Amino acid sequence: MRIKKNRQIKKRVFIALRKRRMSFAKGVTLLPHLFSLGNAFFGFLSIIFSARGSGQAAASCILMAVLMDALDGRIARYFDASSSLGVELDSLCDSVSFCLAPSLLMYFCFLDKLGPFGIIGSAVYMLSGIFRLARFNLISDQQNVYFLGLPTTVAACFLAALFLNFKSFVYSIEAAVLIFALMLVLAWLMVSVVPFPAFKGTAPNLRKYFKPLIATTFAIIAIFKFRRVLFFGLIVYFLWGIILVFSSKSKERETLSHK
């Protein structure tokens, strides 16, 4: 009798622990989705602030969306909670925060002075970002070291940092034309095949530089303003992609000359 009772008690304890593990696993699975939805929420707030003329608040919301987007993928990989639903949800949220929100921010603050051309510039940027997200889902497994084309997150972050650093910039026709040209360049970079560093599966020869690079970055942020560091860091990121293009072309020429 005692043996049967002990077995029943052990079975009940095992069932209770199993239920707790299942509920914890469900909570962990939902956690990255909550950060993805937080990304879309800040993109939605950015659109509202842009429509109201609060450009600084709209740009800050885009940066918060970038933070949410950075966290959801890392949390999913840390808890091994990646799923096809998470991939699709992430792309949909990114299309709101990094395609629609930045294009409307630039339109309401600058491009509305250009009339139909302003609408075209904003639309081209938004559509290029959506195309970039769709293409990324198809070839995401092949982009561990380098991204194919400029990520929408980086493009949106660059526009937000540009606005925050130059918010006292005169809202003139000249400024609107410059923003229009910049958005076309960013749109082209997003749909192009220019390689940009991914920092997910870092090349082995670059891993030894990561710790000192992170320490240096935190030191610079502590000394200077975050917005300036972010803006100039993104410029370095763009230059890195351009250098990779020219270096790959020079290697191709060398191989052809040797043949």
C-alpha cells in the first residue's frame, strides 16, 4: 500500500511539474512576440506624432522601435523560441515601424513642400523597404555574415538620427530636396545587392576585435551625446558596405587578370 501511495504521489508531482514547464514554455514563446508587437506599437505612435507635427517625438519612437526589434530576435534565440510565426510577425511589424513611419516622418516634416514629388519620394522609400523585407524572408539563411542590401532597420534609424541631430535645420525647399534625394538613395540601397555587415554570424577574423570595439563604443557614448554617436556610427556602417563592394570588385579583377 505504501509503495502504491508513493508512486501516486510521485506521479502527481511529475504531472504538476510538467504543467509548470509547459506554461513556462508557452510564456517564453510569447515573449519575443510581445517585443515584436512593441516594435509595431512604437511605429504606430511615430505615425501619430508625425501627423501632429511632433517630429522629435516621432523620431524617438522609431528609435524605440529599433530597440524592440533588436531585443525580440535575441530573446527568441536565447530561449530557442524561434518560429515561422515570429518571422512573419517580425516582418509585418518592421513594415510599419521602418517603412511606413520614417516615410511619413520625412513627408510631414519636409517633403510635403514638394507636392506630388514629396509623395513619390515617401512612397518609393516605403515600397522599397517592404520589398527588402519580403526578399529577406526568402534568403534569410544565406545572410549570416552580410546582409544583401541595406536593412530597413538601419535606414529608418539613420533618418530618425538625422532628424534628431539636425532638428534646428531650416525647413526650406532646399532641405526638402536634399531629404528627397537622400530617401531615394536609401531606397536604392535597400533593394540593391550591396553587402552590409550582419553581426549575427561574425567572420572568425573579426571576432577578436569585438570586445575592444564594444568597450570603445560605450566609452564614446559616455563622453558624447547618444544621438551624435548613433548618427556617425550609421555613416561608418554605410561606408563599410561601400568598401566591401569595391574590395569584392578588385578581387574579381585580380582573379580575371591571373586567368
